Amino acid sequence: MLYIIPLTLNCRNRIPTGNMATKFVGENLSCVKWVPLSNSVLDRASLCVTVGKGSRNRSVSLWECSTEKIKLLAKQPLQNNGSGLAFLSHKTFATGGDDADNQMLQVWAVTSDRNIEQTSTLKTSNKLTTHVTASEKLVASVGEEGFLQVHIPSQARPVYAAKCEMCLNTATFYLSHSVLVGTSAGQVHCFDTRQSGDSTPASTMSSELVSILGIAVHTTQPFIVANSRSDGSLLIWDMRNNRYPLATFAGHASAIWEVQFEKEKSDNLYTCSEDGQLLMWNGAALSGVGGLLGGGGKVSPWLTPEISHQKMDVFNLLGSDNKLSINSFDVLQGKVVCGGARQTLFCTDSCDE
């Protein structure tokens, strides 16, 4: 069943009054991610990495971030535009680029003295990498030439590769052995990385021919998948019955670059867009809508038709003044970092009521 929820009619867009820190960084930011927490229960979100793009001053940078202050800790120059960033652990991350003559992923280390250094490179088949994602010991990349490649950083050759006949814009690991990729033709393919040499998708989700830019998997109910599109819409899918999307939300005025479910409050969803907005969709406030699963667990409100009759709170975390594209963001422990075309790094509180 497909039902459409226009943001301007059914949702309340409110601006929080929480703290926010900003820092001019002197370059457009293509990727912003928190450094993941270690296993220590005392660990707190405090470090983030950014990747820049532009005609000059491109860099990979490490920052100390809070809602009171942002401080640069380390910076390494990039020879080409950065176009992907993913952490394998709290000590290791990978980035992509757009250098057609040097088709490489770069692997970096966050050192104990809070510095960053490149440790290795991985050969890719895409002349322009559009997205990088990681899961434990694996890193995957997709690009304009339609290649999906999965690497173990310690090995020279990819452990899995597939080729599509169209640009792949985004990817994310799904469950323990699959990768979801979003195409420029509006499809989400699911590839089983255990099938070495087989580039046929295990399944495909498709709606209108609108480019898929972001994919997110629900953190506690992984059969719930969200994807964002170039027309500013947001789609919710149930992977157990994925012939049609469960819902399509009209969320932004232009392209939604990234979408993410919050780890700690898994029914909260975040989106950032070319329209300059960073939105938090407060699904956690509706967590009582759906009843119980057969095993006694709560049904996510994103799965229930009743959500179309609710007035979901949607918070614009940056306020109405920002009009330049927010290209990337990350949320951890209720803190959000983001950046984009304004050449500014933001750190703000999430907003829950």
C-alpha cells in the first residue's frame, strides 16, 4: 500500500533552542562522520572527521566537537575531491575520490595522539567513487561507472564485485552478508556478497524513475529500509515484502543527500538536503502507534498505516537561515555534526520532546 504524506500538511516543522557550535573550515564538505565510540562505557561522542571537495584546499580533517566549541586537531591534504567516508572501527576509516587516473580508495588511521595518517590504498574500477560504506572488516564502494566492489583492507583484490548498467549513487551493508545500492534509475538492488562472481542482484526494489541518493537501515528492525531521492522525497520499505514502498514522504524542497536512523532512538530519522535543511523526524514520539510484534517487541511506527493520520514533529536543526546545501551529517549520542556548501562545520543537539 502506498500512501503519501506531504510535510507541509501533516507535519509540524519546529526549530529547537538547543546549543550549537559552528566553525568556518574554508572548503566545501562532502562527508562528515563522528569517530565511532570504543567499547568503553565512559566513551562520549567528541571527535569527527570531514572530507573536503573543491578546486583547492581539499583535505581530510579530524576535529574535536561539542555544542560549545569546534577545534581542528589534524589535517591531511587530498589530491582529488573526496566523495565518500566510512569507518571500519574507531581507529580506521576509508575515503573515496574522483581521480580518473588514480582509481583508489584511501585507508586512514586515527592515531592515539589524535592525528590522522594514510595507511594504505585499495584499487577500484570506478573512475569516480560516489559513496563508501563499511561494516567491521569490510569496506564497499560504488561509483558512476556502475561498479560495486567489496574489499578487505589487508587484501589487494576485492572479495566481491558486481557491475550495473547505470550510475550507483549510494550503498550500505545490510544484515551480515549483503549490500544495498541505490541507482540513478530509482532502483535499490540487494547483492549477496557470498555469491562470488555473480553480479545478479538477489532482489530489487523499484518505484518511480527518480535517482536514489541515500539508503538507511533501521538499527533494531533491519527489515525497515529508508531511501532518499533527488526530488526531495523519502521512501520507507519493508524488506520482507518489498514489491512497493510502504510510504512516500514529501520531505524537502530539493535533493536529499543522506538519510540515517538514530542508533540510540531507532525510530528517529534524519535527512539532509540541497535545500539547506537538516531535519529530524521524531518517529520515537509515535512509538506506541503500532502495537506489538508476534514476539512481544514493539512495531516501529514507520511500518504502520496509522502514521499517515498522525502529526509527526519534524525539527529543522539548523533553523531557517541556512539556504546552502547540507551535503552530509552524522548523529551519535544525541549530538549531530554536519556540513556542506557553506564551508562551515556545525555541531548541535538533537531535538526530542
